[in-house]
Amino acid sequence: MSYPAGRHFLQIPGPTNVPDSVLRAMSAQTIDHRGPEFAALGRQVLEAVKPVFGTSGPVVIYPASGTGAWEAALVNTLSAGDRVLCFETGHFAGLWQEMAGRLGLAVDFVPGDWRHGADPAVVAERLAADTGHAIKAVCVVHNETSTGVTSRIPDVRAAIDAAAHPALLLVDTISSLGSIDYRHEQWGVDVTVAGSQKGLMLPPGLSFNAVSDKALAAYRTADLPKSFWDWGPILAANERGFFPYTPATNLLYGLREALRLLQAEGLQQVFERHRRHAAATRAAVRGWGLEVLCADEREYSGSLTAVLMPETHDADKVRAIILDRFNMSLGAGLGRLAGRVFRIGHLGDFNDLSLAGTLAGVQMGLMLAGVPIDARGLNAALELLQTP
């Protein structure tokens, strides 16, 4: 392709397309981050972000990627040698547990097949056996970006409660917040981790910890080293709308606008839009005769769909053809799934016509790569999209 006319289709599962009004908001002049205008901005976004998490409690905002918010969740609540229960639901769940080990925590890592979410029955079993309450936290990735599998957090919470265990529940919502129904308070989550570059429709650069009262109590005795990630100075400064470091002012402008867009559409409508687009994508995949990686329909992701390729075909070859011929980026298979799957992101600022174009590009790319598919797959998605 000598010149890629038209817009680039960024259909990876994050970073996502940034709405024009968010881009315009971020283009404003930077202001004094110690002045009254910034204090008003800070108080506004710190309050407006709470409904997206489903919380009335504090949400800490960092100028960092989601990896930073992972570390913040651990170091603010745990002490050296504490045991944490983690689940191998995919590539990113594995990275989080590796971080926990490097921080000096003892990790009980439950292996998985990358096609299922965290098993609530295993949570109940492990915690019931832990009569001495050595396990201090359960870490779960809500929506595993590498696999398109959504763990059932309410069921995990119910399992913890059934075991009458005091462990904290730490949940990564980096690829689900603002796309898939999530309720920090109602589901009894203690720390929710999130990032700016997916359902919040911003560029990378902001990350979040929503914090429960129980997590704040744990913070008071946690002895893992922390400085930049320390909740205490941040929450104290937040009371006046400020931060204890130079904040990402222009990203906060964008966050304010992105939150306005989510509020204007309505969160339930946002979740329904994502659910519908995910269903249409799965209809296309099955119509092509291919397999959705997620093996449990209760755990289908509203944010992305990972497509399992036939054994004799390379997913990366398909992705390369689609990028070259149609100027569209799809997500690669990560870790053990490299070359075996490609991932279609359908989250963020996205509508029916965008999805139709995305799936048309995928279908054409599969055919050009010589993958044996049924060309009626696209029609299956279009029929669903035409249904009111």
C-alpha cells in the first residue's frame, strides 16, 4: 500500500480510538498545577470518575500505565512475605503474579488453560483450607486482554465470603472498565486497578486504584516499600484537588471530557453497546467456521474477541495482510498464544458501522491468507446488528 488513504482502523484491544472531543480537550494550554483552576479540575475529575468504578469511595489517579496501578495495589495493602492467591487466566494475569513475587510476596499461582476465567470453586477451596488466614489477598484479572475471557467477580466475592476469609480482593479492570458492567462497592472489591487507554477512550498515561475502607485499613499496616505509589500523600493532596507530584494535566482534561461522554450516553447503554458488538463479532467468527478462544459463554468478553486459528494457519500472517491491504491493526496472540490467535478489539468509541467495517476487513484478510472460511460469516454479524 503506497499511501493508506482513509482512517486507520485501530482494532487492537487497547489503546483504543480517541474521540475527537477528547483530543480537542487535551489540546488546551497547560495550567499551573498548584493554582485554583487546576484545583477545580482535580476535584471535578476525582468525583466524576467514581460512578464508572461503581464506588463512592476514593479513586487514586497516577500518571502511569496500568502496570503502575498493579504495583500500587500490592504495595499499599500488603507486607513482605504475605501470601497472595493469583489465577493464570492469561498473559497479563501472569505478569501481575510475577510482579508480586518480585516485590517479596509469596504467590499461590493457580494454573489455567487461558480459555477460562478464575474458578470461584477453587477460590472457595483454597481459602477454606487456609484456616490460619495466611492468604492476605486474592488477585483476579476481570477481563483478560490476551484471551477475551471475563472472570465472574461477583462469584469470586461470594466464594471468599462463603469461606468466611478476611483476604482482600484485588481486581484488574484495565480492559473492562467503561466497557463491561463493573461494581466496585456492590461486588465487595477492595482495590480496583484500571488504565486510561481502553474503555475510558484516552491515550495511555493514566492509571487508577479505587480503594475500599478495608483496603485503607490494610494500608495502615502494610510495610512493602513505597514512595511514588503511596496512597497517603496522594489522598491528602486530593482533598484540595491537587496531587503531590506534577500531574498529567492535559490527560486530566481529556479524562474530564471522556467521563462526560460516558455520562451522556449512560453507563448501562455503554455496557449494552459493547455486549451487542461482542455478540455480533462472535456470530461472524462462528459463521466463518472458526473458534472463539473463550470456552465458557458465561465469560465472554464485551471488550474483545480472541479468534483461534486452524492449526495449519498463522494468525500473524493474517494480521500482516490485513494491515498491509486494509490499514487495520488487530491484536497479536501473546505468550503461549503467539501465532495461534488474533484479537479483535471492539471497545471504546465504537459504533455499528465501525464494527461492520472491521469484520469485513477481517473476512477479506482471512480469505487472502488462504484460511478456509465460509464467506457468509459477515452476514451473520450484519443480521445481528440490524436487529433492534
